[in-house]
Amino acid sequence: MTEVVTKTELDEAFAMFYGMAASIKDLASPEPEMTEAERVGAAKGVFLKAIDAEMATQLDACVKCGACAQACQYSIGTNDPKYTPVRKLELLKRVYDRELSPLRWLKRLYTPDLTEADLRAHQELVYDACTMCGRCNLVCPSGINIADMVALNRSALAAAGLMPAELRFMQEGQEADGTIFGADEDLFLYRIQDLQERLGFEIPLDKEKADVLLVTSGLDIHLFRDATGGAIEALQHMGVDYTLRTDGYEGANFGLLSGHDGTKKKLTNHLVDVAIKTGVKVVIVPECGHSYPALRFYGAEAHGGAIPFEVMTVSEYFGRAVMEGRLKLEKDAERRVVALHDPCKVGRWGGVFEEPRAIIEAIGWELHETESNRAYNFCCGGGAGNFLIESADQLKRTGYRIKMNEIEQTGAKSIVVSCGSCRMNFEVGKVKAGDTIPVESLAALIAAHLPKDKGAKA
Amino acid sequence: MSLLDFARGPALEWAAVVFMVGMLWRIGGLTLMLRNKVLSKDRTPEPWKGGLRTMFTRFSPAPVFRRKVAFQYIAGWVWHLGFVLVVFFFQLHIQFFKGIVGFGWPALPNGMIVAMGAVSLAVLITLLIRRMLNPVLRMISSFDDYASTVITALPFATGLMAFAHIGLAYETMLALHFLSVALLLVWFPFSKLFHVFTVLPSRYALGVKFWRKGVKV
């Protein structure tokens, strides 16, 4: 493997990036001016459009047992009942009861309508105190999909002009530029040139046609260049006909994270269009958890019909190659004990569990599973854009502590992760907690264990 | 007309009518709502398998949650099971149903029914007290949650008292038992007790959702 970023470079970039991320709240545009009626009307409009028979059935299935509080890292960590997951659905339930329920003629008599104050009070619950990780879905005896309904709450608040300033900054920026953190085309090209020089081969850029489109993210362009570099090096090693595109390199989707459905659709559609234009068979989304559902499980919805390519995340693509014998990796000299973090959007919400484990096994490291693993994994503490929200700082630390306690119990010497924002959360959490355990990118690990001679390629 | 005649006559009959109409209205309303269509390709084929799986797996908590939620799962199991067995396998209840449907079925011994009824009642009272004391449950509970527990417990209490000749005269207790059942029937379609009809479809929907993504839960 070619070292595409040294530890010193990464530390410096991290410090700079952390400073930049910490300042975005001050850079955000002012909250949109809307009357109370406009805010409430917009929020209710989102709810009413989304509630279908399935969601109504689930809303009517809750028996208020409170089990969901026992799965949520914020409820467990703070012991504060206000963070009980099902409580985050209260406004949605009220709108359903008053406007759509078969019993609306009755429930309207005693169910209060929404107010702007309700919406504002809800902001902390559905942004700061929920990463939509979906762990609560797995403990609920009624099988209620609380996480997706929290996502709907985010959409309602976004429509009401009440998303947190940090996410508004990110959403508006990406709506305008298509990218995040100012990682514009110039910076992308600079990074590609930088990686090219370090890797020692020409990175295929803007090929008109290719089999595989590799997507990156502003986070990786600025900071985790080893993740993008690792994926490029592995694709090159495998002899794959791949390309990166200057018109489609950003995998992040702050429309999805902020709840702004217009931006979400626009960004996903853009990537779909680029992939179709390039005729690719596979789009590999970067180590960026939410970029996976944004394209894999929303691409067809945004496009309005089936999409003619597969969407895979980095760990899935290379993990399958390892499992199928198409990619051989060299065993590490050290049998390091590691813990694997399954990013919620890729694991619990994407089913990618065995692939990263196959990679760890292939490089000869010893995986010690956390008590909660695979579908039951705890969130890193700051997913779904929360790592940028200043007011969520204490909650992020709470979530981080729960996660890290499980990791420490495994005796692991490193954490392996295939999601940039999880990695960012771990790094920030480590600094704040004084922890020192290294956090490794799975893509970088793959590149680090590629056989020296290309004959190892299947 | 005595109180008992009223209770087992018009009160129960009208309660049954309200129950039937209410249930049909609510089930029909839910069924007629639109459904969003999924366009993305499934990671695992035949998602109905995931739906069926989750309908059954969710009867007990996943191992990782067992320590934390065992009580509420077990408590739920105990009183629901007790409710079904007491309602449908108590000798006098079977005679009552036989009068309606025209046939009967074997009963469980009275001693067993009384024990199950008492345990169920104790569990319901415990759950009610827990709901009042537990900060999480207190915060998320509404009038419906408290009332539903009380209204579900009343037939157990009145039935046991009538059977054991405790409290008021037997005929009065029996009338109160019928009235408590009538109240339960009227309350059922308009309250959270309706979850009896939504819980399995809800689990099915979640199971399908996860299965589509390649996750078996």
C-alpha cells in the first residue's frame, strides 16, 4: 500500500476540519421567516402526505410499553425519559389522530392541534436526540418503525423552516454546489492529483463509459483521503474498469440528513443521472453511511422507476470480492485484536454485515464482537448529521460513551469502521474523552493489505 | 328488569353492537388508506418471509435486550395468556358462548382458571402501578393507557369476586361482571386495546422493511 496520508497530515487536517465544522453554525443563514400558520401548515402537510396504511397501522399499534427507551443510547445514557423514542412521534401521532385516523371525528375532540411551540420543542428530540439509528425498532414488541417516522419528523420540521442552523448551512450549501464543506470541483481535482502522485498511477477520471463509478465525499476529500485512496488503490489492483467523475463525486446527501426532501431528491437524482450517462453497472458509494441509503434505497424512488445499476458501499463491494475470491488480501504480520463498528445506515439499515467481517478475517486480524453487534449495534453517537450540531454535544458524548464502553469490553486494540462520519465521531469523542484507541478505515485497511504482486488478482 | 337482567341483556347486546361497528369502522378505515410503493430493488427476495418472521420473532425480545425488557415481555405474555384462557376456557364462559354459537368445547379446571385470573389481575395491577411510578412510562402515558389497563382489569376483578362470593351479593357481582365486560367491549375499538388487530400487521411491515434491506430481525 502507498501511504496516501501520514498520521501528522491526518492530525493537522483533522484539527483544521474540526475548526471548520465548529464554525458552521455562525455561517448559517438566518432561520426562514414564516408565520406560525405557515410553519404548522407546512409540517402538517409533510405528515399528511407521508402517512399511509402501513404507518397508520404502526401508529395504532403502540401500547406505550416504553421498551424503546431500553434500546436508545440517549435514553439509556441520560436516563432522561424525555428522550424515549416513541415520544419523538408525538406530533406525528397527533396529526394522524386529528386528520387521518378512522377515529378522527372522535379524537379531534380531545387531541390538540400543532403549534409552533410544539414544533420548536420537538427540534431537540428529532435532531439532537435521534440519529435515526433504528435500534429502537428492534426492541419494540409491536414492531413499530420509529426511526423512519423520526426521519419524517425531520422532514416536517425542515418544511417548517426549523432545522438546526448547522444542517441548514449544509443543506443550503449542497443544494447550491452539490457538495459539502466547500469541497468543490477544484478541491476534488486537487485531491485526485494529490492521490495520483502518492499512488503512482493515473486515476481514471471522467471516463465517458465505465463499469464502475466510484463516489467520494467532501469529508473524505478534506480529511479521510485514505478511505478514498484505499478504494481507488483496490479497484486499480483488481483491474476494474472504473472512473471517478467531476460531475458526480459527492456521495453525501444533506437533504436526507436535514430532512429537506427537495434537496435529497435533487442530489440523489443527480448521481443517478451521472451513473446512467456513464453506463456503469455498479456505483460504489464511499465510506459515508447515509450515502448508501440515499442511493441504494432511494435512487429508484427519486428516479421514478428502476435504476439500471447496482449500488454498493465500499465495504460491501470489496467484502464480496474477498468472499468470492476475486480479491485476495495479505495477512498482516500482527494478529491484532479489533472491534468492528457496523454503521447504522450500512448495517442495520443496509444488511452489510458479513462483508466487512470477511475483510478483517482475510487480513488476519482477530475480530472481537461488541455485545451489541450487527443489526443490534449501537450508533457511534453522532450519526445522521448530529456530529455537526453544537447543541447535541452532550448527547453525542453520551452516545459515544455507551459505544466505547462496549468496544473497551472487547479488549480491542483498534476500531475498524467504514463510515466517515462515524469515524469523525469516534475521533472527536476520543479527544473529548481522552481515549487513544486507533480508528481504522476499512478501505484503507484493504489497500494496506493488497498483495505486492498483481498476480494475486483473481 | 333487574340489574342482572339489564347487564346480561341490553347492556351486553348493545356493547357487542358498538364493539362490532367500532371494530369494522376502524379496521375498514385503516385498510382503505393508501399504501406507498417501494421501487428500490430488494437486497433479499420474497420480503413476505421477513414479515412473517418478524411477526413471530417479536413475541420474545432479542437476546441483547433480554435483561432490560424481560419483565414487560413476560408480564405481557402472562396476562394476555391468562385473559384468553379465562375468557374462552372457563366452564361458565363456555356455556355462555354455547348459548350464542350453539356449541361448546372442553373447559379447564375451575381452580386453574381462578389461579390464572388472579395472576392476570395481579399482573395488570402491577403494570398499572408501574406505569404510574416509572418515569418513562409516566411521561409517555395518556388517559387511554391508564383507562385501558383499568377497564381490562375490571372483568377479572368482578369475575373473581363473583366466583368467590366476595363483596356484594352474588347476583349483583355477576351483574357488575357483565357490565365490566360491556364496558370493555365499548372501550375496545376506540382505545389502544385495538392494538390486538394492528400489532401483527405492524410487525409484518417492519419485517418486510428490514428484509428488503437484507436484515433478518
